[in-house]
Amino acid sequence: MKKVLFLALAAGMFTFASCDSPQENAAETQAEQVEDATEAQSDAMEDAGNEAGADAVEDAGEAAADSLENAAQ
């Protein structure tokens, strides 16, 4: 019985821990848009033969997206 109660409490804690605020959801959406845009730009640069530049653009986009997400938390 103790195990069942413990598992139920643990499941409840995970349920509440996964709730996000509207501000955090908006920041995550914005971060995804930044990542998508920089990935598209990076792909275009790779297609043009500039792989080093593409990697730099993709890294910068990921860093910008990460900072947006971290600011909302």
C-alpha cells in the first residue's frame, strides 16, 4: 500500500512540475521561431557551399534561442 501511495504522490508531483506559465510558453514559441529561422539560413548557406559560416549561424541561433528560454524561467 505504501508503494502505491508513493507512486501516486510522485505522479502528482510530476504533473504539477510540468505546468508552464503563459509567459514561458510564449518565450518557448519565440525561441523555436528563432531556431527555425536560423536553421533555414544555415541550410541556405550550406547549399551555397559555406559550411563554416552555416555552422556559425546555427550556433548563434541556438544560443539566442537558449537565452530567450532561460530568460522566461
